[in-house]
Amino acid sequence: MAFRDLTVKNIEEADIIIAGIPYDLSASVGKGTAEAPKRLRELSEYLPPYTMGMDDIKPLKIADIGDYHLEKNEESFEKLSEEVYELLKKDKFTLFLGGDHAVAISTEKAFIKKAQDNHKTPVLLHLDAHADICDFYDGSILSHATPVKRAIDNGIAKENVVMFGIRSYEDQEVEYLNKNKEIKVFNANDLNDRLDEVIKYIKDKYSDSKYEIHLSFDIDMVDPSYAPGTGTPEHFGVESKNALKLVEEFIKDLNITSMDLVEISPALDVNDITSWLGLKILYELFYLLKVKLGK
Ligand SMILES: [Mn+2]
């Protein structure tokens, strides 16, 4: 049973929701991320529901609703976005397991709409080695290099897009980021060398309850020595413990209501260490969500 000792059948009884989006038709170099939801579920059967600090995660109840279907055309991305929007209306923390980063085009569109319904200001925290702010990439607007640009097109204000761990840029991204300085970019060195400062900046800016926040976590933000199983590895990345601390602090103190975990490729992995890294991070976050929900 996936997510051992944590799952319930009924969404209404669940504290948080998990959905897979096994799609990798837009990855440019290495592929295989479509297998990640399945592999993460398989490995989770072996992961005991305790944190590093021996805290019991079991009071947190998870509904794993299975996988969404996505094809490489605009209709399919639109349909997924509508399905995700219906799911987000349940008003429970929702975790999407990709898939390549293109899946966030749909999840973020749904998130923006739902935040606006709630009269909240949507915020996107983009954790990645890459800015993913191309307008058009590999002949498509629906690429894993375009989700942040699509989120802006779909109504998120540029000053409410923040990037973490970035260390690789296309020409068009450099041009766009130079022209739009309100998009804050922290590179991998910023996180490794002054993590507390970065965390404080974000908490000072986004702790107000008027914000609703989506966390998009591309595993390639983490250094490839910890996370080799990904299609576009970039060296000099974020240390795994710094990645953990960053997302822990965000989940603890910010109004994050949805999250993507994307770009894990089991086929490119070594002894599943990248999938395990994703799962270990998720389980620490599950515990923090449990505490936050008063369970
Ligand atoms: Mn990405």
C-alpha cells in the first residue's frame, strides 16, 4: 500500500490530497519522469511514517486519488487545469507528483484561479535549477521550460513570483528577467551561503494571510550529487539539507495550499536516491502539515 499507514479512501476524511501526473512529453534532454508517481508510491510502501526526529506522522491522513491523464496539446492542458481546479476547491493541501515541469502549467493555472476565488493574492515559489520562464521552447508553449511564463500569462503578478536555486538561463530568460526585475531570483549560492537571510526575506514578504502560495519544487534545484535522477542536471546546486530546510520553513510559516514535486526520473536514477530524496522531504513536510492542522 502506497504511503504506508497514512492513507484513507475517502477524500472528505483526508487532511491532504495527493495526485500523480505521469507526463514527460516535454522534457528536452533526459526523459522518464512519467514513471515517477508510480515509483514514489512503490517506495513509499517501505518508508515508515516517522520523521528524523522520531515524530509520528500517522495522525495525518492522505487521500491518494491516483493519476491524471495529460496529452501534449492545449485542450488536454486546459482540461487538466479544470480538473485540478475542482480538486483544489476541496480546500485541502494538495500535492501533485509529476511528471516533467510542464504539468505545473495546468496545476498553477488552477491554483491562480482558486486563490483569486478566495480573494487572495496568488504567489508562486519556483524551486529549480532553471528559471523555466521561456515563452516558447522546443517548438511549444507547453514545455517544461515555460511554466513560470504561463503562470504570469495566467494572472500571477510578476512581483509575486520568486525563484530559488537557479543556475542556468536561456537567452530569452536573461532578457526577460533583466526587463522584469520585480521577479526575485535567488541562485543556488544564495541558498547555500545565506539560507537564513533568504528565508527571512520570504517570510517578511509573504507571511500575511492575504497571500495564497503554490510551491513548485523541481528536484533539479538540488545538486545532482544528491539528485542524479533527473533529465537536466545542473552542477553547483543546492545542498540537500538546505533544500529541506527551505521547504520546511515555507510550509511551517506560509499559507502554502498546493505543491508540485516534478522532474524525478527513475530511469535516470542511481539506486533510487532521487526518488528517496523526494520522499524523505515530503515526509518531513507531512509532519509539519500535521502540526499545522492541529492533528
Ligand atoms: Mn523546472
